[in-house]
Amino acid sequence: MIQRDCSAFIRKLWRQYPTITLTGPRQSGKTTLARALFPDADYVNLEAPDVLADARDDTHGFLRRHPAPAIFDEVQKFPELLSYIQVACDERRKNGQYILTGSHQPQLHQAISQSLAGRTGLVTLLPMSLRELRTAGIEKSRDEFIRDGFMPRLYDSDIDAPQLYSDYFKNYVERDVRQLIALRDLRQFEIFVQLLAGRVGQEVNFSDLASSVGVSSTTIKSWLSVLEASFVVYVLRPYFNNLGKRLVKAPKVYFTETGLAAHLNGIRTPEQAAMHPNLGGLFENMVVMDMVKRRLNAGGECDFYFYRAPNGLEVDLIEQNGVKLRPFEIKASSTYHPEMSRNLKRFAKLTSNSVFPTVIYSGETAYDAAGISRMDFRDDDTHLN
């Protein structure tokens, strides 16, 4: 098993809370990690029909038969269990009792808010990060990473990436989407997801998507919320001094798993990735999600935004740390050109809070006299955490 960077954070929360809730997309390694970190805990998979029936029919007896410490996997299958866990935790008055894992769907989020507020440490586990793979001795090219993606299963089995993502998307649509929303035309939803994949790194035009799919803008927004809630996409909102505006302006959308976005773009080989017209967007997708993973693995908040001004000034990504803003330009090129840092310099003139402006690309890490860092996407950067 490849060592996951969030392990230290999880162990810390285990000492501080009665429960830990580990959420994230399907196949991101939640179960494997929970069982590896807590080998002595009783493991219970609520996706098994007989186990789920037992939990529903006799919940008090179910908890007695699976005393703490216990891992309850796929807990979104029975959100009502959390109310019983709350009572059990309050009676014992000790930390380190239960580990709950699941896809963070609306029902689970609501159950956590109602029953376990203040009683659970929340951890989001996304697919593998570049640093985790590098620590494990796994090195790949830019185009290989884009095609293959970062699902743990790719690195502990001999499955091909195209096969994995074909099955992953099919299973997600057939299992999760049908449970979350009532679809009259499943094909419309599939087209919507494919169109999103073709526009990673771009602002979402809801009206255009609605017209292309044949549904209303309201439906498109609802579907996007479902994709975000089930960790298929990550929504990046624009930066404004007025915080309220972040919620009403058009966001940019990235896929949590770059390999899935590449698959939906029709990429089956690294060579196809290199020649694809959406290479820049897919590379940006990979870099943005890797930075999100680093923040989450360290237990931090995902204070990331993008910037776009009416005068044409654009910054691909802004990392907010308190009052400090770190701007990034993200380019798939392996050759650095001074033009890449032009918008970073323009943004720095707008605010005294701008620090460590950085170009992330596929070339050598260096620092120039103008105060611009340029960093190979595979390299570590102490400023990112």
C-alpha cells in the first residue's frame, strides 16, 4: 500500500474526537486507508445487503455486536445510524471510537450536521497526489499522468486506465446518479458530463450547456451540484474583495480525477494527450487538483480561487492564506517564456497582499530576478502547505 499523506492528520483527529468521518470519491482509497491505520478495529461494510438489513432492523443490537473501535464503511447507505452513534459516543465520553467512511452525498452531509456536529473529525480523501506517488518511487511524464490519472487501483493492480475509467463512469452514473436524482433521460446527463470534461479550466456557461444538452439552466446547475457533492468535480470560484460575489459569478470546474476527464475527452494514450486540443485545460486540471489534495491531506481549508477582470487580466489560480494571496499561472509547456509571468506581475500591482507569484509548468524549477518562481509540476514547494 502506498503511504497516504493524510495519515498523520487522521491519527491526530483520532485522539481528539469520538469519531472520524472519512469522505471522498469512490475508489479513492478510503476503506484501504481506514483498515491500514486501525487494524484492530472491527470492520463493517454497510454496502452488503445482509449487513445493511441487520443495521436497520435492530440498530441498538447492531452497535452492541460491533463495539468500538469499529469502522463503518459506506455509511451513506444508512445515515440514520449516525444518531445512534451520537448516543453511544456521549455515553462513553471518550475519543477514538468509530471511523465512518462514505461518499459525501447530501443525505450523509445532513446527517453529520445534525447528529455528529462537534463529535467528528472530518477528512476528505481524494485520489493519489503527485507527492505520494513520488515518495513511492513512481515517476511518469506529464502526458502519462494526464492519461493514467491518480486512482489507487491503477498503482496496485494491472488494470488499464481506459478500462478503469470506462467502468468507473458507467458505475457512477448507474449507481450513484440514479439514487441522487430522478433522471428521465440518462443519456442527457452523460452528455452533460462529457461536455464539462471538454471545458475543464473554463468558466461554466450554464445557458450554453443547457442549450447543448436540451435541458434548462436550472437543471444544469442542479446536476453540477450533484457532481460536486459526490466528488466527481471540484468547483473553483472567482476571487473578489466582496465575498458575496464569489457565490454568484460563474465558476470554473475541474474533475476530481484528471484521468476521468482525459477519458471523457477521448484520450486513450499518452501520445493522444500530448496532441489533444484540450491539453492545457487537462494539465491545469491536474495541477489544481494536486494543490487541493496537498491542502486537504494536511488538514487545511481549500481557500483557492481564480481571478478574471473586465480588462482581460486573468490568473489561473489564487491560493489564499489569511490576508496573503499567492497567484499561479499554469502552463502545459516544458519551455519557459517571460510572457507566462505577465499576468502575475500585473496582478501583483493590484494588491500589496500578493506573495510568491509562481508559474507551474513542465520544465525546470527556477527563480528569476523579477521575483517570479517557475516550478515543474512534479516538484515540491514549501509554500504550497
